[in-house]
Amino acid sequence: MSRAYGWTVDGQIIDTEADTIRRVADLVLDGTPVRAIANTLNREGITTGTGASWAIPPITRMLKNPRLIGKRDEDGHLVDNPAVPAILDEDRWVRINEILSDSDRQKHTRKPHRKHLLTGVCRCGVCGEPAYPSGTTVRASCSHVQATTAAAESEITERLLARVTSRPWLDAVQQQIDRGSDHYRSVISMADERIEVLAKTFGGGTTDAAAFEAGVAAAREVRAEAESSLALIDVVDRFPSLTDEDVVRWWADESTPLEDRRALIASVIDHVDILPLRESSDRDRFVVHWR
């Protein structure tokens, strides 16, 4: 006799499965793609109630089932199902269904805009115009440069991983982690206060324009560096550990969201210039500007 995941055949909650359902619910609410959730469950050896592997349809069906909140569908209306104890609260269940329904509408009406790994990263090396990945090509509207998306992603990924798995980089990041997020928030706050003081003194006529602009520029630079450190701490917090092997493993894991990879790129690379095609070496075309 079949049973719904999370309960025994006679309707008793199975604690381990209920915990998995709550975990999956939290991941959906946090914006994790359902496919990535399925990959994670399968990698951890967690199976469905029938012992099968997880995929998008069974996870979606499970989360849309009103049984999760102790109800059942009766002619399009939800009614109490007292024989089945709830696993989720109704508010969370409604929000999850809104997210899943929105995903279904996008899937069946129009193809959503796809973000590429290098979106917002590349520029024309001739004029500085942004270069955007589109399909198989990264190109700038100025028409000075273009490159294949695969070549650009491969080359830049190789350089990125070489940098973030180097001992000096890992040691530097560990130092930032040791300082802590509060330290960098304090730096940001002090930079904001410095700008405010400069504005008051300039407005009061006690500071000339050149000194004001130089002071503000310096404070903004300090602020930007602190923000960059905060962003980096947030990214590396997602690594299994701060070792070269685990960084590479995290990057290569299919369940790692694209946005997490993009966040690492953004915290390490300011931009990449693409130079015009040269016969000598395709590798020389990509000039990485590190943060």
C-alpha cells in the first residue's frame, strides 16, 4: 500500500522524513531551485517514500499537497483532515505554493531571462563598453570584440580557481574571517560618519572643495573595501571548509547555485577586459582585473 512521504500508512508522522520536508520547504523559501534541492537529496542518499530518487515533479507534488498542513482538497476547497497531523504551518505552505506556482507560470508562458556565469563581468578591452554573454557568444555592442562564451567561461574560471585556491589568498580570507563581520560593519559606519563630517565642514565653509572631494573619495574607498570583505566572508561561508580541495569541490558541485558562483566571482574579480582576437594566443585576450 502506498503512503505519502512524511507519514506512515496509518497517518503517523515519520520524524526523519518530516525533518526533510521542513528542510526542503526552507530551501524553497530561500530561493533554492527545486532541481538543486533534488540533487542535494540524491547526493545525501535520501530517497522518496518508494525508495526512488528525487526529481522536480515529486518534490513539487509533495510541497503542494495540503496534507502537509493537515488539510485535504474537497471540490477545490481546503477542509480539515483531522486524521493526519500537519508537518508545516499554513502560512509557510501558502508562500511555498506561491513560489512554485510562479515558477510554473514562467515555465509555461515564456522562457525566463537566463543569467550567465559572466553576466556583468566582461568589458570591451578597446573602449570599455560592457560585453554581455548571449547564447554561445560574449559580445560588446561596440562590435570591437567578441568571444565564445565557452572559451571565456573556461579561461576565467581556470584563473579564478587558481587564485582562490592559492595559500596566500586562503590565508588572507581567513584573516578577514577572524576579524569578523562586525569589524567591517564598524568600518563602514565610521566611513559614513567621516563623509557626514566632511559634508558639514564643507557646508560651513571651513573646508575647500578639493579637500572635501579628496576626503570623501578616501572614505568611499575605505567603505568599498569593507563592503567587499563582507561580501567575501558571506561567500566563503558557503564552502564546506576553507581548503583548496573543498573550494574546487564546491565550485564543481552541480547543486551549487549559479548565483553563488557569480557571488564568488563578484567578490574576487572587478571586471575582465576582452581584447580583439589575436592569432598568437586566445588566452591573452582575457585580462582579469582583480579586486
